[in-house]
Amino acid sequence: MKGNKLLVVVVAAVVFIAAAVAAIYLFRNEIADFFVDVKSRIDEKIMKLQNNGEYVE
């Protein structure tokens, strides 16, 4: 019985990993666009902080 449970867990883990890899492959452009958007927002906030005069040396 333990062998069957272990086999089910291993199969479920392999299916989960395959689904994650497939999702990343299928949605790679959307994921890249998301991170580019996040980076641009962070860059805007950094520029605002640098230009507001609070951190002038």
C-alpha cells in the first residue's frame, strides 16, 4: 500500500512540474511583459525619489 501511495505522489509531482513548465513556455511573452512593466514602475519611483530634493548630497 505504501508503494502505491508513493507512486501516486511521484506521478502527481511529475504532472505538476510538467504543467508548470508548459505554462511558463506558453505564457512567456506575457510573463516578460509583466516584469518589464514592473521594472518601469520601479524605475519611475526611483527617478521621483532622486529628483524631489530629499536625497540631495
